[in-house]
Amino acid sequence: MNRCILLLITLFMPVLAHAAGDGARLDLTGQWVGMTALLLFFIAYLAVMAEEFTHLRKSKPVMLAAGIIWGLIAWYYQGHDIPHVVETALRHNLEEYAELMLFLIVAMTYINAMDERNVFEALRSWLIRKGFSYRALFWVTGVLAFFISAVADNLTTALLMGAVVLAVGKDNPKFVVLALINLVVAANAGGAFSPFGDITTLMVWQKNIVASNGPIGFWTFFHLFLPSLMNWLIPAAIMHGFLPRAKPGSGGKMVEMKRGALVIAALFLCTIALAVSFHSVLELPPVIGMLTGMAILKFYAFFLRKSTSGRAQKGVGEIGSPAAFDIYREVARSEWDTLFFFYGVVMCVGGLGFIGYLGLVSQVIYGDWGATNANIAIGLISAVVDNIPVMFAVLTMQPDMSIGQWLLVTMTAGVGGSLLSIGSAAGVALMGQARGTYTFFAHLKWTPVIALGYAGSIATHLIFNHALF
């Protein structure tokens, strides 16, 4: 019974741990330090889940909890004359976070730069002016969301396509609800088969996982393309029959991309190629390739700034300002709350894992349940708990699994959030964008259909990628 209670608690508070070198580590799971740390994280995560109602940014409670948890651990170890073990473990967690943070800053900067150059706005205006029927627009936005989210984050993708749906279907709430649910599922599914599509896939790629039947490289993730496609197509096909047959009116003004927009998009693709090459060929962390690509973007931003200044002096300047494009403005527009939330989660669950909860959870989940059942359950948990701490827990447990199992948990952690509107950033953002129309219960009504897609993606992976198990 005690074991079951512990499992229930820790499932909703995934843990991250790392062996602290060869130093002695104390099992604090039964000590007041461990209990206090567990309670602190539980309270902090409740505050995160209540963000929609309290309007307290999610990074604040987890950052505070992280500092207190590690402070308690360090104080306890100091009292036992083991001063450097905690520092070693803490530095390792910081190193992992720094790599991912810098990687994400580069990706966010490129997305922001393309947004500033009107790349996404031009696409949105084109879709609105084409005069698609409701059913055609449902599929066009779904397809675009699926493929755009493979290189851009699901939040940006959902907001972009959501603006199109709301602009065209504002007079048809039924269409809006179905189309937005379709976007959430498509954006989450599209991010699951690409190392750049979601933070969870990025973490797995950067972690250099070596499974029991080989390493997981960049191209390995694309085995998930067909399962991810099924995850979106199955619910989309069912929802198609409930869509209105009418055709909304077209219109809207044409939006042109600013100078350099397509060049920046091409540089983003080159930066992705650099990250892959640095990791695969030179065996360096992918973030080095990303930062090199950002340096190239900075040089191009300098060129745009200088050339725009010259054009402005001749009376043909862009928006009449020599400072029309500022690369550091795009860096500043990064999702800093998300990045700091990421820090808080990594450090909180890192502390909980260092205390000793990791071994207990790993034994119950992967030892007793089996890898397949455990990985399916991970996806269901990610519908309630953010997939970042869930995936970090699995990565640090590093259970002895095949490539197929690692891909399975990567996919389920990414697409499981589609089951509920609060399960992913895309769903939460669209609830705010379409307030009063797309709601938690409107999404919940279609959860059984989305669950069919979830089951279908797992079955597709087990059947078509059976050689990887």
C-alpha cells in the first residue's frame, strides 16, 4: 500500500536525478529534508497548474521552490561534512539546462525574426483571401500546423493557424471549436517526429541516448512520422463529418513580407543543418551549431540595418526607420517565462532525484509495469502534467530500453498533451485566443476521439517500427 501511495505522488511530480560523481550520497527519501522538498514541489506545481486563474506566471513558483530545495539539501550535507557532492550534482543540472536554454533562445530568435519580417502574417492573409470552404480550411490549417510545428514550436504554430480559423469562422462557433481542436492535435503530433519540433524530442536528441540496440541519431526520430501522422489523421477524419458544408466569405487585405524575410527563413534551415552536422559529424553539442547559425543571423541583421539606413536616406527606406530590424529586439522577445520555468523544473526535479526518489519510481514503473505500459502511461500523465518534467524524469532514469521504446516514450510524451486542452501550450494559448468559444469542456467532449488517435499512433509505431524493438 505504501508503495502505491508513493507511486501516485511521484507520478504527478516527475523526478530528475544524476549520480554525483564518486562522492557519497545520502538517501533522504525518509528524512524531513526529502519530505519537505516533495511538499514544496507539489505546492509549486499546483501554482503552475492554476496559472490560468491566478495569472501568476508559471516560472515564479518553481524557481523559488528550486532555490529552497537545493538550499535544504546543501545545508543537510554540510551538517554531515560532505560539502562537494551537492555542488557537483547541481553543476551538472545547470550544464544540461544551459545547453537546452541556449538552443531554444536561438530557435526562438529565428522564429521571432521571421515573425517581424511578416512571414507568418503573409501566410495568414493568403489563407484568408483564398476563400476556402470550412472543410477545406480545416484540412489546410491542419496540414500546415502538422508540418510547421516540426521546425517551429507548437505554441507559435497554433496561434498562427488559430488566427486564420478565427478570422474566417468567427460567425460559425461549431467550426471554430473543431478546427482549433484539430490544430492542437496537429501541432503536437507534428512536433513529435522531429528533433526540433518539441522540447521533449530536443532533450532526447541532445542527451545522446544509446539504447540497447544502438544509438538514437537525428534521423532516427523520423521513424515516428507515420505514427505521428496517424495521431492527427484519425481524429481529424472523424471530426470532418461534423464540419459545416458552408463556404465563408473571403476577403482581407494582402500582407507582403518585408525585405530579407525569405533569406532569414533560409538561414534558419541552414542553422538547423549546422546543428545536425556539429552533432553527427564533429560529435559536438548541437547547441554549438545553433549558436554559430545565430552569429550568421546577426551578421545578416547588421547588413539589413545598414542597407535599410541607406535606402531610407534615398527616400525608399523600410518603414522610414534605419533601425527597422534589430536582432537584439528579437532575442528580447523570446519566451523568457517558459525558459525560466524550464530552469525551475530542471532544478526542482533534479533536487528531488538527488534526494533518492528516482530509484523508487524507476523500480515501480519500468520494473513492475514493463517498458511499453510505462511509456504509454507517461503520455497519459503528460495530459495533466507538463511534458518537460515527465520527459526529464525518464531521461535521467535511463531505463534499459530499445530504440523503439525510447521513440515510443518520446512520441507519447509529445502527443499525450492533446487529450486535454490544458495538456499543452498550444491548447492553453488557443483557449485564451478564442475565449468563450474554445473551452476546456468543448475540448473534453472530443477527448475519446483524440484518444483513438493516441491509441492508433501507438499501434502504428509497434507494427511499422517493430524492427527497432
